[in-house]
Amino acid sequence: MSRPMLIAPSILAADFSRLGDEVRAIDEAGCDWVHVDVMDGHFVPNISFGAIAVKAVRPVTRKILDVHLMIAPCDLFLEEFAAAGADIITVHAEAGPHLDRSLQSIKALGKKAGVSLNPGTPESVLEYVLDRLDLILVMTVNPGFGGQAFIPATAEKVRRIRSMVGGRDIDIQVDGGITPETVPFVAAAGANVFVAGSAVYKGEGVDDYRANISAIRAAAQAAGKD
Ligand code: DX5
Ligand code: ZN
């Protein structure tokens, strides 16, 4: 049975002078998850925010807070993000030498565990941690910024990971340059959770965001595997 097609807008693209309103707006516009891009200026060449942002938006929405940690080292901060209200905590396979331990720590905190792969990282890194995973995040851009161009070669990696996952209860998420035009490539390859920042936070508010979310979802569903 195919997994539901879920849309996770990235708040990195939101108007930060009105962050709470912007999260309420995507919630009302029908998003499934709220994607929170944490950047440390070390693992990626950009700085966004820490657990304080998760804590700030937690009371604003009941939607799943999907926290993408683009930080290294990551283990030092897992407890803080869990306490701040993250529902899913995703670490990068490239962030340190102890991926299995990081995933165990996230599960021990009672949260869902995800691992993210940069475009240049082969799917083979997943081989020995698959059974710890709730989510696999395939980066479809090099992490660090919103508004970048989708990397078409990543669709093949999604297809291979879909095959590795088999019947396991794991969501396959893609992130970066996802629009109604690019989402078919990765939905057809087997992704079922779609992060979009600039393609959702276009326009003036809830009605525009709802149309943007619907357009991505419709394009994903039209191309998705049954
Ligand atoms: C990039 C982030 C992405 C990014 C998505 O490092 O992980 O979530 O914010 O932004 P768009 O959808 O504009 O590429
Ligand atoms: Zn992200």
C-alpha cells in the first residue's frame, strides 16, 4: 500500500518578522508537517536558528514539527530540540562518526528519527541503520539555503532508497528546489514527503499558500507510485 503524499513547508522561507503568523498560515493552508531548518554556519555555510525557534512555534501549531539539523556535532543538541517540541529529529549522516548512536539517542528521547543524505552521499550509508529509521531525507540541493535549483540526479538515489526500504515503515522525504514542476521526478521515484520553502511561501498569505501546497500535492499525487 502506498504511503500518503505529505507536504512539509520549510519555515526558512517565511517572513521572520511574523514567524508565528506564518506558521499559523501554513497550518491553515493545509500543510501536513512544518519543516524547521536548523543551520549552524559550520556544517553548512549559513546560520538560521537553534531550538529557540522550535520552542517559539510549538504552541502555534499542532502539526508535526519536522526538525532538520544541519549541524555538526549534532549529539550535543538532541535533548534540547526534543524538549523544545520537535516531533521528528533528522540528523545528517555526514555530521559525525556515530550515526547509529545519534539515532538511538533520538529514539530514547521518544522522538521519530530521521537521517539526511547530501547529494554527494551514497545511499549505502543507510545499510546498517535502516531498522532505526522513521524517515530518510534525500537532499535534492546542497544544504544551506532556500531557493536553489533542484538536482535531477538525486531522483535516482530516491529510487534506490525506495528499493532498500522495502516494506519497512519509513517515510522518504525530499528537500530542496521542490516545486510543482520538479516534484514529479521524485514522487515517481518513490518519495512521499515533500519539503518546499520558496514554492510555498510565495504570495501574500493563507489563500496563496493553500494554492501553492495544493499544486505541489496534486503534481506529486499525479506522478506518485501506487
Ligand atoms: C536547505 C534546506 C531546505 C530549504 C528548502 O538546506 O534544508 O529545507 O529550506 O527551500 P526551497 O524549497 O526554497 O529549496
Ligand atoms: Zn530542510
